[in-house]
Amino acid sequence: MGRFHRHADGTEHSHDGPDNTDPSTGDHEHGHEGHEHGREGHEHTGDHSGYATGTERVAVLERIFGENDKTAAANRASLAANGVRAVNLMSSPGAGKTTLLRETLARLKGEARIGIVEGDIETSLDADRLAGFGASVALVNTGNGFGGECHLDAPMVGSALPRLPLADLDLVLIENVGNLVCPAEFDVGEDARAMVYAITEGEEKPLKYPVMFRSCQLVVVNKIDLLPHLDFDMDGFLGNLRAVNPGATVIQASARTGEGVDAWCDWLRAQLAVPR
């Protein structure tokens, strides 16, 4: 399938090739790095030839997202058929998603049957950190056959779901690849979206990355135990967040100390209580 790139100088091109997505198996290969998706793109520099016209760009993007959304619908139907709800958890690298998930699994053990789809470009480091907490974990390395993608998409999640015992689960938590742009653009079949935001990232990020913040129902503002040591304007951050997503629920937390984690777990319980 063709892939579209935009360069820093504004020139554009597509990479044409066969469609490598198999919705029935979830096997999928993007074959592109440093790409622009179009919903909230990012740029790639280099010297290439074969530039796409605006019409070609639209056609390629529509095909990419159209195929993804079909697979997302299939993922959602599979989860629903098993009575499972799914939450897509996103953040930048190092915001604390995995630490929050460890605390979550410890608190909800025996109360909710949880599976994890763990997305990472390389290694099993985060998946290994979640072992021993009673949850089934399906690892997706996007650098292994998926082109080194900076996000999970629906076919990747579709490849992971058969490796989870869905019939025995209540909740699937999808730990997306750390990135404040691309994960927000791809429906993976989730019922709800949440993000973890560390105060070490500064208060301006909702304005710089509005698609991510706008796409989430919940924002966990993490690492608040560091507030005494940082020049972070919490009121300024909350104002910026409200400017792009006035309806977002906000939980201030420290996954390291446990502060606010119970409120996050209560939000998950509320997701489980929502009728399909």
C-alpha cells in the first residue's frame, strides 16, 4: 500500500507498494518511518524523489485510515462479544504509564480480571515490569515486522487480542507507545481513552499537542510528588488543557507514591459499569 511522507521543506511524496495488512490475522507492516499521518502529522527530512500530488496524498491517507478503522471496528466487536471493555492509555515516553499500571494491577487484583496489550518499539522491558501481578500480557514490538512505528494501530492490537484470554477478562488496558502525536490518530478498538501526563513535561503541552489532549476523556497528571522541586504552573496547565478539552476529567496523581491512584482505579471501575 502507498505511504505518504512530508518533508521539513514542505515537499511531499508517497511510497507505493503492496497492501501488507491482513485484518483476519492482524499481520501488518507499515514500511515507513518519520511519516505524516494527516490527522496530526509529523515531519521527516531526507533526500527522496517521487513526490505525491495533493490528490494522491488524500487518497493514500484515506486508504490508511479507512483500513485501520475497519480493523478497529472488528477489534471492538471481538471485545464486546466477550464482555470486555478496553482503555487506550497514552502518554509521552517516561510519563509513568507502566508504573501506574503496576499500581493499578495491585489494587484491582481479585476485583477485575485484566489483560494488558503492551506496545513498545523494542524490548520487553515494560511488559516484564508488569509480570507477576496476575494480568495476562500480550507484547507488541512495533519494531518487529511493523516498521518501527511510533504508535499502536488497530491491526497491531488485533494481532495481540488472540493472545489474551478474552473470555476470562473484564478489562483490557492498552499501553500505547510513548508519543504525544501519532497514538491519538489511530482508533484501535478501545471504549475509552486516557493519557498520563508528567508535570516534568511543562504546562504548555496541551497547546502544542492538542489532538492528543483533545482525544482523551481522562488526563492523569502524574509525578505531583515532584511539585516542590519544579517550576511547574499547575493552574496554567489546567487552563491550557481546558482550552483544548474542557470536558476532560483530571486526576492529579503520583504513581510512585500512590497518591491519586485510587481515583484512577475508581475511573476504571466506572468504565466497567458502563453498559454496552
